[in-house]
Amino acid sequence: MTRRGVLRYCPRCQLYTLQQDKCPRCGGPVRVPHPAKFSPEDRYGDYRRKAKLELLRSQSQNRPAG
């Protein structure tokens, strides 16, 4: 029997691993490579989208003209 969510990904060296705490190659942190579970009844989706839009707007205003 296999468990879900056992696979981990190291963004530093782009390696998939089964170790839960750190990357066996570089020793860096690992994260879950799967997206978050989707729910059509997401109560906080509007807030999250508004926060992301504000973040993108502030980043584009702070970008130097070049």
C-alpha cells in the first residue's frame, strides 16, 4: 500500500526524492511538488486573488524603467 504525498522536490538542484527532511544531493530544503487541493467552495479564494493582484501591481510599480 502506498501513501500519498511521499514524494518531495528540491528546487535548488531540481531532484525528486523520498526523503522528507532534506535533499540527499545538496542538503537543501525539500517541498511537496503537488498543487494544493482544489475546492469550488473556497471561502478565501477572493481574498487570495486580491492579495496576489495587489502584490503584482506593487512589483510592477517598483520595477525600474529600462
